[in-house]
Amino acid sequence: MNGLSDYIGHVVVVDLASPFVCIGTLKEVQEHLLVLTDADFHDLRDTPTNRENYIADSKFTGVKRNRAEVRILLREAVALSRLKDVIDE
């Protein structure tokens, strides 16, 4: 699946086209879906911080889990990266 399977088992950040971001462990990559577990599915409109600062804070403080499992449509994903690869300088 375009190299996405290399991320399975890692804590990842999925930036979405909408004002949402999802951080969790990538469990599975399906044809049209990403499946994450122990995830923080966050609406950025709910906090005064921007996307980059929220993600960097999550790297520092840990994932604020609010979902046991999340399924994300691939067409909604703009970017996927490992949380450990986030630069928080």
C-alpha cells in the first residue's frame, strides 16, 4: 500500500484535510482506510493551539487517548508521519 505498511505498529500522526488531527498506533492499512488504535482524534477548533504545537505537545506529554480504534478514510488524509519523527524544536 504505497509503503504505508512500514508504519504499522508505530505511533503515527495523521493530518487530515479538515481541522482534525489523529495520533495513534497504526494497526492496519486497508484499500481505502487507515485503522489506528489507542488514538487521540482531535478537533483543532476545540483548543487555542495550532496543529504543529498540538502535535509537538503530544510528542512531549504522550498521546491523549480518546478512542480505542479509529478508521480514517485515506482520501481525507493529507500526511502521515511517525510521532517520533516530529520535530519539536
